[in-house]
Amino acid sequence: MGDRRRSRRLAAVLAVTGLAFATAACGAGSDSAGGDPNTLEVWTRSNPDAAATYERVFAAFTKKTGIKIDYQPVINFDQQLQSRASTKDLPDVMINDTALMGSYQSQGLLKAIAPDSIVGHDQITAKSWSSTVGIDGKHYGVPYSRQAQTLMIRKDWLRKLGLEAPTTWQEMLSVAKAFATRDPDGDGKADTYGMVVPGSAQNGYAAWWGSSFLWQGGAKIVEPDGRGTYRPAMDSAAAVHTVTWMKDNLFCGDNAVTQPGALTAITSTATNFQDGNAGMYMTGPYNITTFDQTLGKDKYEVVPAPAGPAGGDVLADGENVYFGAKTGKTKQEQALAAFLISPEGQKIAMTGENQPVVRIPVNSTLDAATVRDDARWSVVQKAYEDASQQFPNAPDFAPIKQDTADSLNAIFTYCGGDVGSQLKELNETLAGDLKDQDLLK
Amino acid sequence: MTATVTTPAARGAFKARKVFNKKALVPWLFLAPGLLLALVFKFWPMAKGVWLSFFDVRPFLGDRWTGLDNYTRVLTDHRFQDAIGHTLVLGIGQSLGAIFLGFVLALLLEGQARSLKIVRTAVFLPAVTATAVVGELWRLMYYPTSDGLINSGLNFFGIGPVQFLDNPDLALWSTMAMGIWIWAPYNMVIIMAGLAGVDRSLYEAAAMDGVSLWQRLRYVTLPAIRPALGIVLTLAAIRGLRVFTEVYVLTGGGPAGSTEVWMTRAYTLGFTRNDIGGASAASVVLLCVTLLLTVTVNYFRKRGDVR
């Protein structure tokens, strides 16, 4: 009996040792694959349509420089980035939202970038470069693409009902109600809606989409104080007034003004505009390609967002090129960034039959409408240049956006609550978020 | 004589030792691939997760030890507390509903007829369909206008369109209904196996005594399938608190956080707010609670068996 137990123990030890060696072998394999100095691993957060555009851009880069690209269109970008971060082996280059820069920098995921080290840096405006400055005053991204929210509106419905595109909030409401109640598609059924609203709190959509209204109402989410710190600003009179207006008119009033399911809709599920049953959608210009294909160019137009009490500002955002920390391929990364911001690189990304990944070019020698021969892009570019505000990029804005979205979604869901006290509560939450980052004024 | 006796003994001892070694090693060799997979994809990540829950996770800046701060912060977060409440309601309701419906289906579909086999296969399909796909289908079924599948049916009875997912009072129950639909067929199969094992003579004896259908169910069927119910309850205890995909696809935790559950909250902490330490702490607490619940269910099951 003793002999048998001892031999089993020995067998177990051998098995575990074998497992350990096998595991080590697996680990060794992946190291050698990632080490090629002439290949860059590049991630973008793209659906298949946008990824097809990136493929053409990277093919042109490889043809020009000889540097190969291992391209990964990653949809679940943040989860997979965290996985790679935990193994301290980041992709060489990442192209993702400008609003995520603070989040990535706060985790040490990015290399600092000297603008002078990028060939062609002088063709990017100072305004664009200023959007990639981190908390410590250094640059952490290369501007790549910018965009501004604009209003997509059914011009065939406007014509049929004898209406003009709205230029103020009140006019927008009137048009939305007309779209909802006057049968603009002529099918005899009450199956049309005024506008599309992605109002879910999931991933911060309510704050992302609703921020244009906040800007137009004169509100801010957080306010910089000029010394590198911020204070929460969602308890201002302008914020209370704006959120109350949104609640009363978009979510808690006549429900036909917005599409069904607005409170749990995210952009991928809020397809009513392209499905042809909603009349307006304030969204990014990357959808122009999609809507041309699904709805038809002749049916809708792109107009500036209607103005609120404080003006017509919309949310501006875009993508930056980020370099992964400690990749050891700085020269190759700089070469890719230089190509991406060059007139050639930007043009390839702006045109073609797939979704454009450069919307408004950061290269100031290019004009969005001219490159595309499409006047609608002038509306977008003008909105970006003249009437837009970004989320602050330097802080880790992710928790701030998420908490704001949670609060807005709750206000819009429970219509009877007092907006002022709920926003005061949000302000305290935002103060906690800023304090966690040592950014509270 | 002495030489003859010694030689066989020595030879026998040597042979026995060699046989033991070979026999002991073979099972481990067969188990090795499975153990390797479990080690790499389950136990190592689990250990790493526990380790990370004590840190402010910043891989490139150096993780900062925070001891139990992550646990304190997560457990005192009111949104997390709400999420625990929703998880308990959803988990309990979903489990009990799925067991009850599974039991009903098992009674209805038990038997040897060929047509029953086809129906059983069809009824089992939810158990083998990807949860994300089921979530998308149910979101379409719950569409909140009179065009929606379920609202069309309600409209037939004169009931106006119901906002299944946008009404915070209904969203959790709507999610529960989907969960019951997903898990009932799985429970049905286990309970059906239990029913197949019931001694037929017990039914014959009951029929002789003239008992009612309900009495037969109460005194013959239910006691007989207690082992199957025990298994089903154990699985429910493990699974009930770990709901994620159903909620994430259907509502994303909305509206107004009314369907936020433990796992969607941990997911938000980790990937939307980049708080990996907090997410790890939330997951570790869930692991401990699940283990405790499983042990408790097993304890009562065994005690019941003894009685």
C-alpha cells in the first residue's frame, strides 16, 4: 500500500513537471513571432467596413516604405487592450478615440511623442496638436482624424410636408412632431418617428450623444481652471435648464418624437434613420457612406445642428495615432504616423466605397469637401472648425463620461424626479472621479 | 531447496514494483491535456485575478499595493449594492422559474413515442443556442411598438404596446423571462432522467389506492426525483449569480441601472472605467459567494438524503 501511494505521487510530480515545460514552450513561441523589427502590429477599433479602408491605407504604406503591417481590427478594443497591458506586451500602434488618451496615459500605456519627430507635423494645426497634450504637458498622440456631430435629416419628408430644416431647438421639436404625426412616408400608418436618440447609459452613450445639447445650452460637464485641475460643472443653472429641456421634450413628453427603445439604444441598435422610419439623427459624418447606401443620397441631407440658447456647438471628437509603451520600434512607428498624416495617407482613408476612417483631415492642406467632391462635408468641416467642443482629453474621461451617462439615463427614465437635486448628486460623483485622479480643483 | 525458494520471491517482488509504476503513470498521461487546459485557462487566470484585486492595476507604471481598498470601495459603492440586489432577484426568480418550467416540460414530454422525441429535441434547442443570439432575438420580440412580436399578440387582446425593456419596473422581469426560457430545457433533460428512474410499481400501487393526480405527484413523483432536483438546484446556485450575457445584450444594465447585475457591474468597472483592481475584487467576492452557496446547497441536499 505504501509503495503504491509513493509511485502515484511520483507520477503526479512528473505530470505537473511536463505541464510546466509545455506551458513554457507555449510562451516562448509567441515571443519570437512578435519580435520582427520590420513589422508593426497595428490595432484599430473598427467594424469590417471601416477595416477594409484601413487595409488599403496600410497596403499603400507597406508599398512605399517596405515596413510590413500586422493589422488587427479589434471591436472589443478596451477589453483586449487590458489583456495585452497585463502581459506588458502592447501593440506597436493603436488608432482610437481622442477621448481615450487620458485613460491610456493614466495607465502608462503610451509613449510620449515630440511633434517635431513626425515628418509633416507642421501641416497639422496647433489646435489639433493641442488636443493630444496629456496631464504632464507632453504630447501622447498624433492627430489623425477629426469629426463633428451634424444633423442628418430627411429632405424628402421636409419637402412633402412643406417644412424647412430646423435651425433652433424649438424648430427641431416642431419638425420632429410633424415627422411623427403627419405621415411623411405616405403609407397611411403611424409608424414614423421624429428623431433617433441613442440614450442608453451603456458605455456612456447618453453622455456622448447628449453632450451637444449640453454645449448648446451653455453647460459643461467639467471645467478646467487653467492650472491643470478641474471642477465638476453639472450643477450649473445652464446644465439644469438643458437637462430639464431634454427630459421634458425628448424623453418624457410626446414619445413619438424619439424612436422606440431610446433609453436602451446604443448606436449599433438605433438604426431607425437608415431603416427609413425616423426623420432626423444627430450623429457623426462617418455614417454618410452608410446612409448613402441604405437610404439613398437623394433622400436626406446634412445640416448644422440646430442652435440652443448658447449657440450651435456640437461634440467634436476623432481619432489619434497612439504608440504603445516600450515596444522598441519608435522609428517605424514614427514612419507610419508620418504616412498616416500625409496628404497621400489621408486621402486614401477619406475616399473609396467603404466607410471613411479619416473624416475631417487633420492635414490642413486638405479640404474634406474638395477631396471627396461632396459639398456635404463642408457642413461637417465648418461645424468642426467654428462650432464644436471636445471632451477634455487629458483626464481619464472614461469614468466621468460613464457617471454622467448613468445620471442622465436615470433622469430621463424616472420622469418625475427633480433634475436639480439629481444633477447636484452627479456633481458630487464627478468630484469623486476627479479626486481619484488628483485633478480636483 | 533454499536457493529455489529465494529466487522466485526476488523475481516476484521486482515484477510487482514495475507493474505498480506503469499503472500509476498511465491515468495521469491521459489527464494531462485536460489538466493543461484547465491550468492555463482557468486556474492560473483565477489566481492572477485574486492577486490583482489587492492592487491599483497599472501594468506600465507599476501596480500599486492597496490591500483591501478595492474590496472596501467596491462593496460600499451604492451602484454595486443595487446590482447585488438585482442579481439576487434575477438569479432566484430565473432559477425557480426554470426549474418549475423544466419540471412541467419533463412531465409533458416524457415517454417513448417517436413524435415526443422530435418535440423534445426542438424544445431543447434554447440550451444549445448562443446566449448572445438569444438576447438579440428577444430584444426584437420585445420591440416596444405595436409592430413588436409580443406587442402584436397583446394588441390582439386589446392591450396597448408595453415597454418591456425601457420601463425600469419591467426590464428586470423581462430579462428574467428570457432567462427562464433559456434554462428550462436544460433542467427538463435532467429531471426527465430522474423521471425515467422512477419505479413503475409505485405508480401501479398508487393507482390501486385510487389517489388523485396531485397526490401522485406530491407523494410519488417528487420524492423519487429528489436526486435530479438536487443536481438542478446545485447548477442553479452556481449559475444564478453569474448572469452576464443575457443582461448585457438585452439591456446593457439599463434603463437607469435597473437591470445592472453583479457581472455587468464588474465588467463596467474593468473595461469602461479601467478599474481592473476593483473589477477583480468584485469577481473574487462573487467567486467566494458562489462557492459558499454551492457548499450550502450540497450540505442541505446531503442532509435531506440522510433523512
